[in-house]
Amino acid sequence: MAGKNGRRAPRAREVADSLTRAIHEHRLGPGMKLSEDEVGEIFGVSRTIVRAALQQLSHDQLVMIEPHRGAFVAQPSVREAREVFEARALLEPRTARSAAERATPADIAILRRHIAEEHAALAEGRDGQALRLSGQFHLDIARIADQATIAEFIGQLVSRSSLVIALYWRRRNALCESHAHDALVKALAEGDGPLAEDLMKGHLLDLLSSLDLREAPAQPRSLKEALGGE
């Protein structure tokens, strides 16, 4: 299928990736309805492709598909929110220790570049992009640890964390604070596994404490407004 500009329309994976990025950047809020027709119009693709993309996001637990109602961005409950961060606290500290034992100078350079981009996004008020970059920082640490199965789990948890933060964000430093990532990179660069493990554990606890799990979610914006820049 061709788009309006004669270009080949994005395949389902590309649509899913674009929607995932919008969710990570909080342009698509929890509870927002994802109309197949509207998504198809925005991306210039068929409903078949949209349906496949939404099924992928459902598998990633970013979207809930309800019979006779359609697809909605997932809304984690308070219990699910706690479970996500408890699972991260179990996996990521040991992964940080392993990463410290394996990190190369090239790996450290990538992490420092992520931090610089995250700082720039925060300074310019692009909080959603800063959040996505923060998540990518954590995914890169899992990649450096060279534990593919655990990295896959962490990837799913980081994605779900974005929804949790969107719903229960209490203060701006729910975003990863700069000093936490800077300290982690220093420990990784020095090959200090025990310190990296302790820093990651404390960092995740700080993130959890920055959420108010009693707050009711805000109403999402329209789908077209959220995806208009795609």
C-alpha cells in the first residue's frame, strides 16, 4: 500500500514503534482510545496493518484491547505500578553489576551521550523526550551486561514504567535525576560492580518515591493532537 506522497506505507512494526515512542514521551496518555480508523489515517496505512500494530503493543502490555470497545493505552493500577518497580528493583541492580564488569570505553561513551541528550531535553522542557532517553539509558546498561533474556524483561518493564509515571507523576524529578545517572556511569567506567549495584538500587527506590500512587489519572488528550507530529 502506498501513502499519499507515493511512499510505501509504514509496516505494522513501524507503526507500533511510532506509537510506542509517543507513549514513552507521554504524547499518548493512559486511557486514550486508539481508533483503528484514526491511526490508519494518521499513518496512511490499512486497518489490517493498524490492527497488527495494536496487537504487538498489547503483547508489550502498553495497550489494552477490549472486545466491542477497541484499543486503549493501558492504565496500570496502583498494584501493577508497585509490581513494575519491584520487578525492576530485583533485576536491574544485578544487571548494573554485570555491566560494570563488561563495559568498554565505547559503551561508556554511548551512556554519556544519552545523559547529555537527556539533560538537553530537560533544559528545554521536553520532559517526555527526557523520559524516553532515561529509559533508553537503562536499556543500554542491560545490553552492556550481555544478558539477553533479562534485557528483554527489563525492556518491557521500562516501557510499562513510562505509563506508571504518566499516571502517578508527583514531581518533575520522577524523571531520572542527572546525578543518579552520572554516578552510575562513573561506577561502570571504573568497573566497580558492587557500587553500580547499590547505586541502581537506590536510584529505583528514588524513582518509586517520586510517584504518588493515590493520585487519580488525568484525562488524556485527543489522538490526533498526540500523534500529529509523527
